Amino acid sequence: MLANDLPNNQPEDFELLTNQEKEQLINWIRANLVPIQTFNSKYTSYGLKHYFEKSLGGFYISNGAFKGAMLACGFKVKDTSHLNWIFNVSEKSIKQVRKSLGMI
């Protein structure tokens, strides 16, 4: 069984969200995460989804739904065979998110 075959880890789970939830998640990603040319191995889809959930207006989403939202926003994935995906997201933008959540 591949990692992405596990329940709640398919990027297609994004389609299970309501239109309002999809819009809210997409808007958060676009407002907070900046794509770059290289991959940032410090953070995975699983960790990033928790930042969204803890943010103002955030709500529970599956790892798969977050993966699908990141793809919808144009982010690239280092290796889709892994359970938790690594994206081309800037360290600076993640630090801003962590700061806004009082994590640093």
C-alpha cells in the first residue's frame, strides 16, 4: 500500500470540502505561503495543515485536503510517494505564519 492510499491522505480529499471551506483554505494559502524555486524540507503538508487549523478562521482539514489545496495554488511537490509532502514554500513566509500564531 502506498502512503497516499491511506485514508485522509489523498489530495482529492480537497474536493470533499465545502465550497466555502475550499475558498477559505485557498485564500489562507495564497495570503500566507509564498512559492519559491527550491523545496523546503523543514516543513511538510502535515505540519503546514496544523498552522492553517490554528490560524484565525482555521478549521480541521485532513492532510490530503491540504495537499490538494497546495496543488490547486500551484505549489510543487518534491516526492508524491511520501505520506507527508514537501513543497516549494519559502522559509520566510512560514516564519511569518509561525510568528502570527505566537510560535516564535
